[in-house]
Amino acid sequence: MVALRRVETSSMEGKTEKKGLNYREDLVGKVALVTGASAGLGREFALSLAKNGCHVVVTARRQDLLRSVCHEIDLLNSFSPFQPAKSMMLQLDVSASEKDIDMAVEKAWQGFGAIDILVNNAGYRGTVKSPLQYDEEEWNTVINTNMRGVWLVSKCVAKRMRDAGKKGSIINISSTASANRGNLPGSMIYATSKVGVNQITKMMALELGRYGIRVNAIAAGIFKSEMTKGIFEKDWSHKVAEKVVPAQRWGSTDPDFTSLLLLLASNAASSYVTGNIFILDGGHTIPGLPLWSSL
């Protein structure tokens, strides 16, 4: 993992002294809240933040899996060069009412006295259907989870950051389905929700910058997760990657995904970075060809 360095200078008896701070050092002792952290990408994000010295609040609906994540974080402390990372689990459904979400965020804030980093990872893919086959119930479920949930969790965390006079980083997990070059049949609701996430990212960055709160999104391509495990179980998928992905492989969660996440989480590495949608897909959506058309 490459450490990006910030160089500061100060004058001491007429001499210039250089001070370096890499992003891993900057993250030590910070508090991160990760939604959808019980499995898949969210679990890997939580573990990566903990490995780099963050205290982590893991949230999801499945408490039994959250306990497992907290246990793994505890085990990491035996090998970490940093101070022991503490973990806290909270049951949270991001499609719940604003009142319930705010109560959960308040518990997290009180648990560690602050939240420095928010990773809005919780999401729901929904079914693959024609626009003429979807029903209103599925529309509401996907939009409430993927778009409304991102807004409300961000709102509840950012209000507390602002009131505490605390700088922070909000990282929203979007998708290449939101990009003009990443449209796929059968994903109208999911793609629409992620376009909304991108716009929430830009507007919150625009309006929260005055408080020192940065907001960015990562529009991810195909990574191994609960949503995509069916693809990775097929032998042909890796042969396809060699042909259609410029990087000639599918991405790994760690370090391909986590390295960008850590970069955006750190003020030392990205204090001037906000309002951006980072496409992370090894270049596979550049031609605009959907996966199925390449088989």
C-alpha cells in the first residue's frame, strides 16, 4: 500500500523543518461508521479501516453477522502495529424512519464521542426485470435503501460533525450502473438509485464544505460481494475479464477497492478532494459494452 505524504514546513531558528504524515498514520484513532457491514464489501471496508487504526462502528440488519465482524476486528489487534482498534455493533436498517436512523447515529456518536468517517455502503440490487415488469413496492424498497438511506444517514452524521466543529469524510458507494457508459438492461431502478447517490454526493459536498466535511462517491464496477457472487462462481467470468477489462481481471476488494476508500477517508491524503465520483472498474466500462454482449 503506497503512503501518500503531506509535507508541512515550519521555521525553527531560521531553518525549514519538514514534517510528513502518511494517510495510515492519519487514520489512527479516527472513528468510522460503516453501513451494510455484516458481509461482502461492507465487512471488508470495516476490517480494512480497523487494520489501519480506526475504531469502527459496524451497522446492518443481521446482528449475528455483525458480531462476527467485531470478533474479527478484535483478532486483528494481535497483529496490528497501531493502537488496538475498538469496534461497536449497531442494528440499523437504512430504509427505516429518520427518527430510528438518528437514534442509531446518536448511539454510535456517544459510543466513541465522535464520528470522523462515514461509509454509506448498505445497498439493495433488486431483481433483474424490464421497466414494464417492476412494481411499485420494489421501486420503493430499492430507492429507500440506496438513495434515501444515503441521504438520511449522511444528514444525521453530518449534523453532528457540524455542531461539534469537526472535519469529516463521507464516502458513498455508488456503481458504474450510474454512469452513462455503464447502462445494463434489467437494472432501471438500481441504476436510477445510484444516479441519485451521485447527485446527493455532489450537492452535499457543495453545501458541507464550509464545515470541513468532504463528500465523495466510488462508482464501483464488478467486485466480489453478495450481489455478484453468482458471476464469480462461473468459470467463464474470469476468461471474459481477460478479454473485456483493460486491467485483464476483475477487481479485488482488498487492496483494489480499500486503497481508494482509505485515501478518501484520510484528510492527510485528500483534504482538497470533494464532490467527486470515482469510477473504479479496471476500465471495463470504457467501451460502453455491457458484459453480456461480450460473451
